[in-house]
Amino acid sequence: MNTRRFRTIIMEAFRIVNRNWQLVFVQLASLFVSFVSFFVIVGTPIAVAFIIFGLDLTDMLRQQNIAEAIKGSTSLFGKYFGIALVIMLSLIFYFVFNIMLWIFTIGGTVGIIKDYVVGGIKQFSLKQFYWDGRKFFFSMLIFTTVIGLIFTVIAFVLGFMGSSAYNVSSSAADSGNKMLIFLSTFLYLLLISAGILLIVASMALIVFGIASMVFNRMKAVETIKATTSYLYKNPSAILFYGLLIFGYAAVVFLAVLIGSPFTAIPFIGTIIAFPYQITLYMVQAYMNLVMFAAAFIYFRETGYEMPAAMDDLSEIYVHQTDTSSEQDDQQSQAPDQRDDQA
């Protein structure tokens, strides 16, 4: 696809997100639930610890050095091991809850966007959002778990490669050999470029994998195989998603650049700091939706069979269609029964 086609897809993505502006506030509501859940899930055990056991953690801050503070915290955990265990479990439960909330929100979001992309639904529905979030929850949970493991391996490889390249570059600089310095610098830049490409390709695998899952209703392992094959046959998809990432970063950077000087103003900055953070998050949520919509449109154009879309969309309206058809049959049979009685 050429640049003009890229521009057309992005403009269509903006139109879809503008029609579904409620999704931005759904993302904001999800953030609010995540924020409140921290105080409910994590803050409650800590408050119980302070009230019941009379803990005074400020004593650790009065230590004169870090070693004494660590020693004080160790003795505190040894004395109150039970409550420390409760706090650790509450933190684990908090992270699990937020992961499930994030997966449910993403599932409902991509379900709504997919229906708009294939032309099935023309109006946002919170009931439809809940239905899509529940429908895609387990498949996305397995998919994100597998992708998370892949990302962990990729991060380890990139860290090892970056550390090795830095050590080679430092050794070359210490030796003073210009040719060796040039080769080591070239290798370092090459590894950085390869790392960036690998990160973009991995993120494209996630987004187009989600598209393949919600469009074609595949399982997690099948989705990874199909998406890998799709990206291999359509390398321009990686380039397209790289452009989306660049556009997202440019918009967010511009929003930060515009708003940051106002927050630095004495007194006024304190007042507008919270609304500014909310506005910045809404801009980020909006651009995330645009990226999802653009990737889904691109996938619709290059890797999706439309007949499957009609079968999938029929699930949404099958109940209404069956109900209306039954009513029509009853109305058509009513005159015949009157004639027989006559």
C-alpha cells in the first residue's frame, strides 16, 4: 500500500473513533477503577495493620543511613510476618485484578471497533461492550500471557546484546584504534536499529494478533502462527504500525510540551495539574483507539475474509431476527386458523 492509502486508513480510523467517543470515557473509567482498587485492595490491609498492631513505619525513616533503615524493616517484617504476608498477597491480588480489568476493557474496546470496521454496528452500546469484553476475555488472557513470555525473552536478548555492544564500544574507545572505534560504533548503532525493529515487530504482532483473534475467532496458539505468517507475507504492516507509533509519540509529546509550562506556574500550576493529567490521559486513550482502529482497517484490507465477518456479526442480531420471524409466522398463521374455524 502507498502513502495515500495509509492516509486514507488513518482518516477512516479517526472517523470510527469519533463515532465511538464513549470508548475514551470507558478507558478513563477503567483507570479510575484501577486507582480506587489500590486503596481498597492494598490500602485496607495496611490500615488494619496500623490500627490493630499499632505499627509506626515512620521510625524506619528516622534511621541515619540506608543500612539501618533496611535492618529496621527486616526486624519489622520478622515481628509482624503475618500482616506482611497479607500485604504481599493483597499486592498480588491487586495486580491480578488490574490485569483482568485491562484485558476485559481491551476485549470490549476491540470488539466494538471491529464491529464498526466490518460495518456491523453503527451506534455505541455499553451492553455490546460488556458482551464483547466477556466473549474475548479468556482468549485474550491466554494470548497476552504467551506474548508476555515472548516479550520477556526479547527483552533479555536485547539487554544482553546492548550490554555486549556497550562493552565492545568502551573497549574500543580505551584502545584508541580509530578503525576499531568505527566498527564498534557501527555495530552498536546496528544493534540499536535491530532492537527498535524487533520491538516494533513485536508490538505489531500483538496488535495484528488481536485483530486476527477478534476477526477470525482463533485460539491463542493459532493466532500467533497466523499473525506471524501474515506479517511475513505483508511486511508493510510492520512499517504501517511503526508509522502509527511515531504519530502516537509525536501527538503525546506535543501535548506534554504544550501543557507542561502551565503546570510549572506557581499556584496556578497546582490547580491545573490534576485536570491536565486527566486531559493527557484522554489524549493517550484517544490515540490508542485510533491506532487500534487503523490496524484493524489495515487488517481488513489485507488479511481478512469478509464472509466470516457476516457470520460473526449474525451472532449479535440472531436473537432479534429469530424473535421477529416468529412473530411474523404467528401473524401469518392467524388468518388461516380463523378460516378453518369458519
